[in-house]
Amino acid sequence: MPATPLSHWIGFHFFILILFVGELAFARRRASQSSNDETHRTAIVATTVWITAALAVALFILRSLGHTAAIQYIAGYTIEESLSIDNLFVFLLLFRFFHIEPARQPKVLLWGVFGAIPMRAAFIAAGLSLLARFHWISYIFALILLAAAIRLFMPHTDTPSEQPPVWLRWLAKVHPVSLRQDRFLVPAAESPTRRPLITVLFLCLIAIELTDLVFALDSIPAVLSITSHPFLAYTSNIMAIMGLRSLYYLLAHLLDRLRFLHYGLASILLFAAIKMLAAPWFQLGPILSLLTILSILAITIALSLLKAKPQV
């Protein structure tokens, strides 16, 4: 596969910057509107825009890098987008735990997603560098995916603990935390203690960033099982991450109904692990990989909706 020209990297980031600034301006303009119907309609529009943008990148890759590269990009985007859905469950629990008001949640997610970009780039660069120098690293990645798949297959509860975590209790003792949710930091002039304070909104943002760090340990190896091309791995990952914020508001009311989804995500991770382990003897083409991922998602989502829990 041909090397990616520098102009492609610059153009992609410029494209992302335009979309991000547009979404930020749109979010600020509608920040005062907290209607559930309005939020849902906005999420539909934003999700449509990001999916369309992802398909536009796929078309560009098709024309510049070829058919195989485009399929690998779409497969990487699909697997990352599907694994990101698991993040949404954790985001929902974090917002409940920190008691973040619905009107303040877009701000946290917006900057959380923006902060995830350099971290994901570093993970992909490190992963590709290790794979290039040490081929046996692919088996380590496969074991990581197997462990993640087993973790998802095992029964788990989504009920958050009412007791604050140890790190939060320790932080509250070391440095007071403001309960304000209109900003991340309270300047000394506005603080009752006459010194700058972090807010509960900032703590929630840190928790979301740490959550993405944990999920990246699973999702990055999964994407690298699809493609080892730096531009394809990076663009597919970033496009999926950028649409995560609007996807949260689109699917938040459905998360409780998708009770079999974690089995599908576990199956996708298991598929990626097997693909990595079998690579020296058997290579599965990008089209079959994409069809496998889409089939697993379709089956588990359909089962979740058909076998939904009865409403009490």
C-alpha cells in the first residue's frame, strides 16, 4: 500500500478542526435549551453529520489509496464505533455518579472527546512502532483482546456504587472541590476559600479521560488487527471518537434496552484476537472482516430489541 502524503495528514486534521469548531459553536448556541426533544433532534443531526463525514473520508481514501485501503478504513471505523458504544454505558454512570446536570453534560463530553485525540494518536503510533520492530507484540495484543472479551462475556452490573471512590475522597481532603457546574475551575476571586478550586465538572472530565484511556487499551489493538497502515488506523479511530458525543445523546435512552450488546462487543474483540493469532497461517480479507463485524453487531442489537426487559 502506498505511503500517505503529508498533505493527506494536514487535510484530514483541517477537516476535523472545521467540524469540531462547527459543533462547538452549535453546542454553545443551544446550551440554554435543555428540552429532551430538542436534544434528541440535535443528536440526530450531529450523528448524521459525523457519519457522513466518515463516509466522505472513506471516499477520499478510495480515490487516493485504493479499494483495499478504503475497506480497511471502513472496517476499522466500524469496529471502533461499535466498541465505543461500551464507553457510553460508563459515561452514563459517571454523569449519574457526579450528579452532572443534563445541560452541562455536552460541555464535558465535547472536551473529553477533544482530549482523547492526542492520546489515541500516541497509542496508535506506539502500537505500530512496536509491531514493526517486534512481530511477537501482535500476540501480546491478541492476549489483551482475549482478556477484554472474557471480561465482557462475564456477568456484570451497571449499578454505580453510592460510596465515592477512594481517589475522590482523598482529593476532597487534600484540596476542596466546588460543586459548581458552570465551569471547570473556580478562580480565586470567586472562591469562598480565596484560592482556585476545581469543580465537580472537572472531576467528571478527568474520569471520562481516564475511562477512554482504559478503553483504548482494548480498541487500539482491535483496530490494528484490521490494518497496520498508520493513516487508516488513525483516521478510522479519530472519526469514530469524534462522533461519540452525539451518539451518546442519540442512544442514551436505549442503553438500558441493549442488554445483549456487551456479548456482541466481546465477540468482536474475540474475532480480532483470533485474527491476530492466526495471521501467520491465515489472512482474512478486509471485506470478510467488515461483514463479520457488521453481522455480529446486527445480531446482538436485534436480539436486545426483540428480547427487551419488560417495563416495570
